[in-house]
Amino acid sequence: MTLIFRCLTILAIAFAPAIGHAATTGQMTIAAAADLHEAMDEVVAAYRRDHPATTIDLVYGSSGVLTTQIEQAAPFDLFFSADSDYPGQLIAHGDAVGQAMPYAVGHLVLWSASIDMHGVKLADLAAPRFGRIAIANPEHAPYGKRAEQALRGAGVWSAVAPRLVYGENIAQTAQFASSGAAQVGVIALSLALRPEMKGSYAPVPDSAFDPLLQSFVLTKRGAANDLARDFARYVQSPPARAILAHYGFSPPAGEP
């Protein structure tokens, strides 16, 4: 993302008009994929500036684990997944209502705190100098599934498999890479852009893995929550889109 684009998104956030009604009240709990940590914190903070009488709690984790918790009646009103499959699963099982609404497209990068990653490609990771490589658990983390897909597609899976370190979600994966538990992390661009991530990264081509089309859904509990429905509208508004863009997310196809 260029400096000019990041500046433009910051200006869009600062000067965008308020969405919704200041009189909105109530409380809700949002379950969100770990790649959204900084971005969703900021989206919620922007929403609450115009809706100060609301209480909004955030729970972050891997999309698969959050899905299981919702199926087991966890008290979440909205679920923001790192893919569209898990929201679809909840709808099919009667644990969510309506349809899955795409809100962003995520991106993968190769990140390191100790190695200059500029120009590094997936195939290069076969070299022993890259040491341990952290990815999110492919069993329940969409970013982990895409990381495995990209590594297999590059023909290096067998070479790197003995050196892989698995995070329970993409945020823990980034923590492994930043702490030195792994020398390289295949992580979300949104996390690589966090100010505290002092390192360098190389983009993983989007063509190397299935698109990370991220969608949200109202849970069965949230369908009766006016605040949840209002926030669902807000997250699709230009101010919220600008915040997501600032953290490296692209808009869904066909949207500006």
C-alpha cells in the first residue's frame, strides 16, 4: 500500500460524515477473526463516537473456533469471519440468519523481524537460512489454510513442513514471528501493518491461494438486537471501509 493511499484513507476517516443515529442504544458482543484486531477496534471506536450510549464487547479468535463457539450457543450477536465458508456454515445449521455479507478481502505476506524480506518469494523459504516458519493452524484458521495452499503451490511444503510452527490464530502466528519463536511468519497484511511490528515483509501473490473473501453474519441471537443490525449497516459504510483499507484490506469485488 502506497504512502499516498494510506494518507487518503486517513483523511477519509477523519472527514467522513457520521452514519446511523446518535440515539442508538443497547449492547452487543462481536466475535471477530484475529486478523481484524486493530481494524475492528478502530471501527468500533469510530461507531461509538456517534453512539456513546452503546456497550460493545469484542472477542477475537480463529474463525473456526469462533464458529464452534457460536454453534455451542456462545452469546455473540455478530460474527466477522476471515472467510465466507464459516458464516455460510452457521446459516446452514440455523445458528445465523440472512446471508453472509462480504466486507473485505484479506492478503498474506511473508514477515520477519530479523531477516530482510524485501524481494523474498515463497519458493525461497525452502532455504535453511529462513529457519522456523510460523503459519496459523490450517484446521480452523482461514489464513492458515491459505498459507498451506500457497506453500504447497510453490512446491516447498515438504521442505518447510519440519520447520513449521503453528499459531492457534493469525494473531498468535504474528506474535511467534515477532518474538523470535519463528524467524518468518506467513501472516495477514493487516497485522504486518501494525506499528509495533518492527520488521519487513514481502507480499504473497493473491494468485497463490484462494481469495480471502471475508464475510460477516448476524447470529440467531443478534437478529433480535437493534444495535447489531445498525452496526452491520455501519460496517458497510464509507467510513468503516476507509478504516479497513487503512489496515490493508481490499473491498470486495465490485465495490469501490
